[in-house]
Amino acid sequence: MSDFAVMWDWLSFAVRWLHVVTAIAWIGSSFYFIALDLGLVRRPGLPDGVHGEEWQVHGGGFYHIQKYLVAPAALPEHLTWFKWESYSTWLSGFALLAIVYYAGADLYLIDRNVLDVSAPVAILISLASIGLGWLVYDALCKSPLGKNDTALMLVLYAVLVAMSWGYTQLFTGRAAFLHLGAFTATIMTANVFLVIIPNQKIVVADLKAGRTPDPRLGAQAKQRSLHNNYLTLPVIFLMLSNHYPLAFGTRFNWVIAALIFIIGVLIRHYFNTVHARRGQPHWTWGLSAVLFVIIMWLSTAPAVLTGQPAVSAAAERFIASAHFPAVRDTVMGRCAMCHAAEPGYEGIHAPPKNVRLDTDAEIAAHAREIYLQAGMSHAMPPGNVSGMTQEERRLLVAWFRQAQRGNP
């Protein structure tokens, strides 16, 4: 297979699949241990040093789990460390960021109506913002503010809201949401890599050597773990949002992101409370539903007219192609009934994935997607509802490949 665009698209799919698998492993183990820790019960007759125990049943077997706050008399040599789930999730996520948003910066990362910069500058802004996020967060946790969990979380929320707005002033709406998710996920993984695991290793080494561990190490790890607990659900939403333009394709997208963080906290509060056997605060679901209705309303609020998008040099090559007039007719006839500012296809009220193909600039900007979705495959139109012919598909392929080679 020699077609680079096809191979690159498959690479993106493979890395995305890997990212989903590793994220399931990390989130699954994280949620399990949170539920286990909250559900531990203190019963008479527990061995010395045991903080609590839990009996569980799964897969036809019974599990008896005990948690030691202080190491038992004989600490086993082999300990299972739950860390690679987090590391591999971040690494695969960053690889996906590079494959989709850095390699396709002109299409997915840069909105020249928001900030007109070159691809290298946009990528540097992306990297700097993600790294700076961890430095600011870590400094806040280590400051005197870090001694008050409630005050710290309120300040951190303010930082996240500020970043929600800030990213929309730098990138496309889709990239803004993705970067807010990467910003938050980087904090979570760095918590594991730079605080939780190192602190735990020091504690284990002290216990094996017969020394009393510094209690501050455990307190730091617990605080960072608590933050990870409440940040997980918003990150999942932000990572999925690129498939739903109603979330990111509105002028109120940063407000939507800010509300999503609140909803995530409410849902985690419900499960944390239930797992700790402290009741069932159903009000959290009611309030979450109200906030989500507000989000739905915000997503349909009138957008600010931005005029025609700027045409990049690459897009100009596609427009200058001798095939373009025929391609334009094909796209207008087979695709634009859905992919337009005001779709004419029954039941379609907004262009799918916010992709509009009703102007020359938009067609050229989405040339790669047209080529892959309607030329190299029959993914579009869905079910070929508009009756695109094989000749028209071959025309799309020829147009894309000729323009890629720089031929007129």
C-alpha cells in the first residue's frame, strides 16, 4: 500500500484504539481501588496494622481483601504497581495528538479567524500550555493553599475555567476541547509519575528498612489521587467531544467545558458517597441533568458570524486544480445537502461534525477527508443516499492526488 494518506489514517485509527484500551485499563483500575478504599470495613479481630477489609464476589470466586496502613511483619518481595496503565494512556494520547493535530495543524489545530499563526508556532503553543499547566498545578498544591483541600480545588477549578476560555482564543473549537483534556490528563498522569508512585516507593523502602515513613508523603499522594478521581469524567467528555460539534462548535464552548467539570464532580461525589456507604445523594443526578440541559441550550445559541475562512496555500492548490470545477459540482450535488450552514436533508439540523462543504474554501480545506471518506472508501455519503457514482469517486481521488503532487 503506497498511498500515504490511507496509511496515515490507519495509523491514527490504530493509535486511537490503543489509547482507548489503555484508558479503559487506567480508569478501570482507578475506579476499582477508589471504590475498594471507600468500602473498607473495620471489624473485630483484624490482624495488627490492618485498616479495614472487604469481601467481594466476582467470576464465581470470593475475594478477601485487607488494607495495611503499616506494612505487615513480612512484606512480600513482589508488589503489583498500578502505574503503567496511566503512563501508557498518556503516551498513546500524546502520540494521537501529534498524529492528528500536529501533523494536520492547518486543518485541525489552527483557526486563522481566531489566531493566525504558522503550524510550528501553534504546536509550540500547544506543548508549552500543557507543560505549564502541570507546573502551575504542582506549585499550587505545594503552596500554603495546598493545606486546605476545599480552597485548593476551588482555585484549581478557576484555573481550568480560565484555560477553557484561553484555548478557545488560540485554536479551533475542536482542538480547544482536546487540549483542555490533554492539559487535565497531563496533570493526572504527572501526579502518578512524579508524586504518587515516588512517594509510595519511599514509603515501601522505609518500611522494609524498619524506618517510620514520613506521613506527609502519604498525605501528598492521597491529595493528588483525590484530584485524579474528580478529574477523570470531565477528561473522558473532552476526549469524546471531537465527535460532537454541538459541544465545541459554539461561541459558548468554554462555558460548556466549565459546566462539564462541575457535572463530573457531582457524579463522582455520588459514587464516592455510595461506595463509602454514606447514603445515596440522588440530588447530584438531578443537578447534573439540569446543567446538561443548560449545556444543550448553550450549544444551539446563535453563533457569531466569522465570514469566509482564510484559505491556506495547500487549499489554494486544490482550488487551482483543473479537476476542481467538476469536484465542486460533485460535492455540491452529493454532499452539501447535509454539509451546509443550513442543511436541506430531512432530519439534519446542523452540518455533521460541523463540516461544511458549501464554499470553495471549505471543500479545499476538507480535501483529505473527502478523498478518504468518499473517494478511497464508501463511508460517505452514508448508505450512498445521494447516489454518488464510481466515476465521481474516481474523480475525487484523481483531484486529491494531483493537487498533492502540486500539479495543476
